[in-house]
Amino acid sequence: MQPLSKVVIPVAGHGTRLLPATKATPKEMLPVVDKPVLQYVVEEATAAGLRDVLLITGRNKRPIEDHFDRNTELEQALRHKGAPHRLAELQRPEELATVHYLRQGAPQGLGHAVLRAEQHIGDESFAVLLGDDLIDAGSPLLPEMIKVQQRHGGCVLALMPVGPHEISAYGCAVTRPARTDGTFPITDLVEKPRSDEAPGNYAVIGRYVLPPEVFPALRATPPGRGGEIQLTDALATLARQGTPVHGVLHTGRRYDTGDPENYLRTAIQFGCERPDIGPTLRSWLDHYVRHEMPRG
Ligand code: G1P
């Protein structure tokens, strides 16, 4: 089987939960410490061997293109200044991968964004990574999902158990018990069910490895939740029609960057765990919480 090389990252969303920060800056470009969210996601893909990156973009996404392009003026200035470490950081994004761009056009949902990738992907399996979800660097999740897809074919989705009140924010998977290799056969999926109607507690998190059969399924998918074409609905159709859909449990950490509170939690965790700034940040945070934070 051909090794996977392509990844699709939809970045056309408005990021309305993070306004006004996202009025002129794409939410994917907001920094977690000193690196934009999107760079973490692209690094995760390239670490798993996926170096052909297709970004499905929208209006106001120009800063994303600039980030993955060269900035020769700044390069020269840093060379002149003798700042090799900063120069390496500047050049890292453009060296990571070959990045392609396609505009989504009308914002008709995640399924519609993925369908736009059809021509670029052709007849290969590929990964879809959602930028709101960050997965621990070095986590075996994506390499594991790729392995499962290469071994068994079909679709592979990342799952995490969530509480009853959280499931309504996610695609919800109906699974059979785990196989001996730890993967879960998925028999059905429901996009953002009401908590009291959820058919299970496994949430689909933003990592998918998909075969090209997903494209005809997406084309046949009518608008669903929120009037948008949902990837979850197309995958549910494939599962019901007998295409194997496998769930891989993510047991590591996942960080949400899509709303202010989770975004801040993510930034604080990443900062506290960075070898360079972590030790001093942690002691400052500890002091702040104990002595300076307003109570009540
Ligand atoms: C999307 C998917 C949903 C999935 C979620 C993971 O929803 O539609 O099935 O569980 O990502 O983050 P969104 O968060 O874009 O509304």
C-alpha cells in the first residue's frame, strides 16, 4: 500500500468565539507561547511523515500564507545582527512541508471543506487535522492511526471518552467492544447529539485518516447539523454501508484552542512545560495564585 503523504487542514473558520482577537487575525495564527496554533498542527503532520499539506482557507487568511513563506528582509536583518537561533526559528515554518492553498468559497461546513480537497488528493488515502485541537508533541496518535489505516483500510478516527455534558460539542461514535489490537469498530456516528440523546460517550476529536471513498460519500451528504455539510454524516453513511470505520483511543493529552478559556489553559500548560521559560513561569504562577490572585 502506498505510504500516506498528504494532509488536509481546514482553516476557513471565522473563530467567532475568540473575537475580537480573530477580527483581522486568523484563529489558527494566534500564538500558544510563541508559535502559532497552526504551526503545531503542521509539525504534528510532518512528524508523522505527512509533508504535503493542503490548507483549505477563506477570507482574511493571508497571514497564514505569509507564515509558511520566506521573509527575506527579516532573514537578512537577523543574519546581519548575528542571531542564528532566531533565524532558524524564522525559517522553520517554510522548511517544514510543501504547503498548498485552496479557498473554500462558501463556508458550508467541515464536510464541504474536505470535499474541496478531492482534486488535490486524487486516489490516495490522506489525513485531516483540525486546528482547534492540539495533540501532545511526540504522541503516537497520528502514526498509530496511519498504521491502522494501512493495515485494515477504511476510515480511522481518533476518539476520547467525554462526560455526558460535553458530548454535545462533538461528533459521537457508536462502537463495538475493542479488538485485541485496541481499535474500536465504529458502527455509527452522530454529529453533536443532545446530551440526553447521545448514543455513547466516545467523542471524535480532530484527527482523521480517510480513504478517497469519502469524497463520493461527502458529495451525497445533505446539509446536517447547523445547516452545514458534516464530515461526521458522510462517515456515518460509510460505516452503515459497510466501509470499515476504526476508532483509535487517544490516551494522551489534547488541548482545545477554540475558545478563550481553553485557549488560555493551553497556553499556560505549554508555557509551564517549556524547558526555557517553564521553571520561572511556574514559580511566578504559584506565587500569583497563592498571594496575589483576587479571591471570590
Ligand atoms: C468538528 C467536527 C466534530 C468533532 C470536532 C472535534 O466540530 O464536526 O465532529 O468532534 O470538530 O474538535 P467543530 O468543533 O469544528 O464544531
